[in-house]
Amino acid sequence: MELLKQRIRKDGIVKGNDVLKVDSFLNHQMDVALFEEIGKEFLRRFDGCGVNKILTIEASGIGIACVTAQFFHCPVIFAKKTQTKNIAGEVYTTKVESFTHGRVYDVIVSTKFLGPQDRVLIIDDFLANGAALEGLIDLVNQAGAQLAGAGVVIEKAFQPGGDRLRAKGIRVESLARVASMSEESGVEFVD
């Protein structure tokens, strides 16, 4: 998605060789007009797949998932990283290691919102090592739902997550695939 790549080149900040800060437009301050274009692109890529639920993980994927859901005309479920008093009853649960935060979370989704009748599109902002997507896929499998695929805004293609998921037969559609990045040379894309 050329619009997204241009925005990453313009406003993305590389820290070291593995951190890409896009908080000015994607995952802290959100450019909703850009999100609209992202949602349209995910619809173009997954149209006809029968998606009736979108699943993401808190917190950075929620805004993108919500805008995307408007194009699919379906609800968004976000996996919570902590059990709260608001979630009563049965839940699906899995463990997810966060690359960004360097810790493991127990993530949960209420069984009321995800079941065998659902065809799920997972949406997330980043794909690096693939732990978040693997956790969300586990939740989909626990529910007996069908996975339509995963839509990722930015994939760090130099890390193993995307290749590992695709090797398992998971359909992963990334809008910007980063081949390499450094503070000196910026971001280079695969496509």
C-alpha cells in the first residue's frame, strides 16, 4: 500500500535496528483518514471471505480494527490482556509474548462473542515474531470458529513471524512489509 509506505518514510522513526515508531499516526495518535484507506484495502484483500467478526488484541490494533469493521459491516472483538470484573463467565484464554513490552500476557475473549458460527479476520498493527497473531489464532481455534486470515498494517519481514505463519498455511496480508531498517538509512520495503 503505497500511501502507507510513504507515511512510514515521512513520519516513522527507526530506533536501533528493530524498533519502528509510528506513534504519530498509527498507534498513539491515530490518523483516521489513513485508517479509512487501510480498512478499504483490507476489504479489497479479504472481500468474499465471509468475514462476520474482526478480532484484535488490545490496545494498538483496536482503532484500526474498528475502522476496518465499518467496511465489513461486522463487530470487533478485542482480546483483553487482563481479566476484569466486566467479563463474567466462560472465556477463551491464551498466552501472548509482547515484543514491544517484553512480557507475557494472558489474553482472554468471552465465549459469548466468539463461536463456531464465526468467520474471523484478525487485524493488528504490527507483525514481528508472530506471537500476538499466534495467540489470537489459538483463541479462534478454541472457539471452533473459522479463520479467514490476518490483516497486518506493518510487517517486519526480517523477523520470523510472517514466514512462520504462512508456512502453517495462514493467510497473512501485510500492507507494508519492511525488509530492513536502521537509524542511518531509514526503512526499506520488500515490495
